[in-house]
Amino acid sequence: MIELIAQNPILAALVALVGLSIVFGGLLGFAAEKFKVEGDPIVEQIDELLPQTQCGQCGFPGCRPYAESIANGDVINKCPPGGQATINAIANLLDVPAPELDAEHGEESEVRTVAFIREEECIGCTKCIQACPVDAILGAAKLMHTVIADECTGCDLCVEPCPVDCIDMLPVAETIADWKWSIPAKPGQMIATDRRGEVSPAAHNEDAA
Amino acid sequence: MSRTWVTPGGVHPPENKHQSVTQPIGQLPIPEKLIIPLSQHIGAPATPCVEIGQQVLKGQVIAEATGMVSIPMHAPSSGTISAIEHRPIAHASGMLAPCIEITTDGADTWIEHQGISDYEHISPRKLIEMVGNAGISGMGGAGFPSAVKLNPGRQRPIDTLIVNATECEPYITADDSAIRERAGEIVEGIKILSAILDHPHHIMIGIEDNKPEAIEALAPHVEGTGISVVVFPTKYPSGGEKQLIYILTGKELPAGKLPADEGMVCINIGTTYAIKRAIIDGEPLISRVTTVTGDAVGIQRNYDTLIGTPVSHLLSHNQFDEQAGGRVVMGGPMMGFTLPSADVPIVKTTNCILAPSYSEIPDDEPAQPCIRCGMCAEACPVSLLPQQLFWYAQAQEHDRLEAHNLFDCIECGACSYVCPSNIPLVQYYRAAKGEIRQAREEKVKSDHARERFEFHKERIEQAEREKEAKRVARREATQQAKADHLAATANGATNAPATAAPSGAVPSSSAADIIAAAQARAAAKQASPEDQRAKLERTIASAEQRLKVAEEKLAEAINSDTGKQDKLSAAVENTRQKLEQSKSKLAELTE
């Protein structure tokens, strides 16, 4: 056996390599079948980071289609509800530089809003109910509708279809329970002209506490 | 003396405790208005059970506990409920919260109440219930409902009871003076706690060595009781729960664990006094010892203050000089916060009102850049890396902050205190914690929204599928009807007279006939001229047949019955018209 190999080194190497490639090829094929991943995990991960308002401001019908589009190479700055935080998170995930929010798709709003139906004006047309992507509007034909505020994502989609314009987007008031401290002004602004307009008296008082 | 352990880090700020202990605990006149916030504790706010205009007696329940982790509120003095509304409360945000306002009558009439002296013979469950009903929450800082803390529904028995008399924060002497004057009652309270917790092996009172008078006052009362007073060197912050547990037992509580998980209960010494009053005297928690101190007040001392007393009442009775210092801080200089207004009431956790003069606690100097000196890391009592946390907080890198155990930070302020660049580090951590909490909540919300969206999509698709199925069914039914009709007309062509005869008098009345007619029309439009001619000829033949039958029937009707005459004559006319139509069409076609 060893003599045979020694006498035909090229042939032996060829046989060994072909044998190895068959073995590993089989192994890889088996692994590909056995540990098959359903769907595209990157889409899932991007979808996790999107704010799920389902508002369609990105031009896609919902957050998941946009996530799929991003996975296929779309730009990541089309989501105004998520704002810069979401862009940063996706940029971090995809390991790309984080761009500014694309103003074409809307502006990032500071306060969260929820839809509110002025109920005495509602004619019960059900158009908003059909428009709501998360089924947060309650009502029936020719009966008054109302918004379940806890379920509302503030996507705006119900405002447009209303024929009597009885839907308002109201800002959600901050309560003591969800109040939080704000980040203090950046240190290092020792030169008066540098910090012009940055150190407010209120921030100064808080520091004292 | 038992062994003590030394915590890492810590600072030694000027204590400034001597000013407020020169006089015994004082009493203030009853304020005109008492404002009782419904949420003075961790957990659900209490629910008001009184109405505006209702007379209440001292100690009467005015708001009931809402659920398990909550406490009731009691009227601190007798009077009339004058408002139930949102008022400014002691909160760093300066926001309003629901409060009950009592206009006092000055009589201070107690509601009928009764305590029990032989608590040894009463079940712990009943004692805990009494503690809960007395509205007692932790009086040291966080305000966790005591009844929940003492609840025996835990996996492991309590073998160590730690009473926290550290009071490590500068200026505050509320616990110190309470121990000096009420040591007997406090020890009684500890004995009640011991009974509730089924007599733990170790009962320790942890106290810093800067309170020799208090230690002396406790000594005669603890003799022979098994309670040990453990004195340890003064250092800030030794009074944090985890810090004190480490100092007294050498055990480090793991992150996210409660003392009860390790078989320990840690309770503030002021709370033990409140528990004694609740069990032995039957009095709910309606007052507490509060230190009024700082150079901007003329009299610096401790008061037995009614809960709900406006801070302005305390200040005006202590010669507050607004010129000397504009700020009023609730709590100490390290962990307290500047009050948004002096109208806010004293709550169950208010141990100190500090009105410092500007020279005493000057305004913070502007922050300078971090020079990475590392003093904050040396001062941190939890062995965190404050400057790393500072960088990550600025960059809002939440993952890294959590990886660096931001949530183990007790916000003691030691890092800010030592920072040579005056960076308000704790504020960054508080802000970052708030942001992370908010992000977590938003995550839960967005997951929920996604679920609802998926369900919505699924529902719409389902409806679409059902519609499609119906459409298919309808199409199939039509094709079936068409096929049936074609078969029928094929038969009808061969023996038209036979089939036409029975229905001849009432042409095209049923739905099937309508469909058939429509199809026939459609077919006539599309069919070739030969087919059309053949069809028309067939139609003419069958119509002639029908006309004949109808005329016969009409004749019959005229002879026998006059009722159907009109109808039948109309039908005959109709059939004749159709026949004419067909004939003219045939003529058209042949041309």
C-alpha cells in the first residue's frame, strides 16, 4: 500500500484530495440541509429595530416590507418615526455609516402622538377602521368610532381617509411615571462664545441638586 | 463588637450634622392645609375613599391601597376634605400629581383607635396586615411598602434582620435624633419585626460611629434582647441597602437580587418606630421626623412633622431667609433634589429639608472636559467605571451601558463629588437609565404593534381568500347552470312542443329562464349567422307553439272563469309580440 503511494505520488495526492472533497462536500451538503435557516434572519433583525408604526412613510406598506428592502440594499434613512436612533441602530447592525434622516419621507417628531376621533362629528363611515394597520379603531357602519389609545401607533393613516375630518393627532402628555432626566449640557464649553445658548438657567439649577 | 467589612470607594464630605441636633425633636403648629399625595411610595397610587366637604378625623383612612404593592393614606389631622386634585409634589420633574387636601380644624381629634400589646401571641400574617393597614412604607428613601417586604411568601426563611440607622448623608439627623429620644420604642418595633419574621438568628442595628449619643441611647434597651448594635466607621455611602449588608455581613448581594433572596431583610430605623406605633398604639403613619437645616434657615432642628405639611410651613416657622439661599432641597446634598416650589408637601420618605446658603453650597461650576483621572472609579461604592459610563451615556450607547452594569449604580453622587472637572456624572446616569427604560417600554410596545399588524394582515388576507373562494364558487355555479341550460336547450330543440307546452302561458318568469334568455342573447350576438338563423327559427317555432297554447287557455278562461282573463290575454299579447320580434329579426338576418 505505502509502496503503491510512494510510487505514484501524483495519483495518490489526486485520490486523497478527491476523496477529501467528496467527504467534506457531503458534510457541507448535509449541514446545509440539517441546519437550514428559514427566511432571512437579517430581515428579522432589521424589523426588530424598526418602530412598527406601520405608517408607510418610507413608501412601503408596513415596517417589514421596508426591512426586506433594506436587506436588499435600500437606504436606511427613510423612517421618520424611528428617527436618528433607529438609523443608528440599523447602521450599527449592518456595519454601515449612519446617514441623516431623509427629509423627503418626513421629519422626526419629538412627541409621540395618538389619533383621537371627535366622536360627535363621526358619521360612522368605517373608512378609518379600514385604514388602521393595527386594528386600533373600534366601531361599525353608521355607528360612532373611537380609537383605542393604548394600541394606536400614531401612524397618521386614519386622518387622510376621514370624509368629515374628525380625527386629530394629539400629542401624548408626559406623566410623572414616564418622566426622565435629561442629559446635561456637554462639558468643556468653557469659552463663553462656545456655549452661547447652550447652558440654560434651568439646567444650571438641576446641576445644583 | 462584631466584625465589619469595608466597602470599596466612598467619600467623606463635610458632615454638617451638629447644627440640627442641638435641640430636641420639636413640634410645629398644625398647618392650615395638609396636602397628601396619593403616591408617596413605590407601587400603585392609593385610591381616594372620601369626598370633598367630608369631615375626617385624625388617623382616618382617606385613600385605600390599590392592589398588592400599595399602601393606604390616612388623615394626619382632623378637618374637612377641601380638594382632591393635581398638585405639585416632591418630584424632580416639578410635575403635578393627584393629591387630597385637608383643611384642618385645629382640634386634632383622633379617630377611635386601639393597639395590641401582646403581639407575641398574634400571627405574623395578622401583624403584617396591621402594618399594611397603617400605611407604612420604607422611610429611608425609596418608600417600598413595608408589608410587602415583610411578607412571608418567599422561598427562604429570613435569618438576618438588619436595621438601617446609618444615615450617612451629610446634614440629615432625623434618625439620629429619633434614636436619642425614642430608643425604647424603636427597640420595641424591632422586637415586633423579629416576631413577624419568626425570630431571625441575627438582628443587627447598623450605625455609623458619628452618632455616639444614639449608640449610647440604644445600649440599655438592647441589653439581653439579642439585638446587636454594630458600629462602623463613617463613610458615604454606607447607608445604601447593599452597602450596609456588605458592611455588616460581608455578603455581596448579586445584581438584581433582593436581600430576601439571601435570607435578609433590611429596614430603616424610622420605619421600625412607625411599626411600633402601628402595632402597640394602633396609630397609622401620619407623621415623621424631618430635619430642617442649612444656613438659610434661622433655626436648624428636627421636627415631628405631619405628612402633608407644606414645605413653606416648615420654612416660615424656621426663619427662612430667601435672600441667603434661593434653593430648597428635599433630601441631603448628595442625593436630594431642588424643589420646584415650596408648596410641595412633606411625604413619608422626606427625611430632610435643606435650605443651604450660596456660600455653603455654591452653584455648580461649569463642567470641564473629562481628564480621565480615574478618581470617580476610586470613589464608586459599587466598583463601577463611572467615566466609561459617562462616555457611553454621552454617546447613548445603551448596550455598552448595560454591559457596564449601569443599573447597579445607586446614584449616590460620590463620583460627581470627587470629579475635578465638575462633571455632573450622576445626571448622565439618571438620564441614561431613563432612556434605557423608555427604550425597553417602546420595544414592548412595538412588538405588540407588530403582532397586531401581522394579525391585521392575516385577517385581511383571510377575508380576501374567503371572497376569492366565493367568487370561484359563484363562477362554477354559473358554468354549471350554463351547461345545464345548454343540455336543456339541446333537448328542447328536438321536442320543443312537448317541453314548451306546460310553461307556455307564463313565458320567462323564473330566474333560470332569465339567465337562459340572457345567455341566449349573448350567444345570439356571438354565434354565426347560420346558427342564429337556426336558433331564431327554433324560437319562432316554440313561440308559435306557446301562442297557440296560450290562446287555447285564454279561450278556456273566457268560457269558464273571468278572473284570469286579463292576465292571460296580456300573456298572449306578450307572446305574440315576441313572435313578431323573432320573425322580424329572422327577416333582418336573411336580408
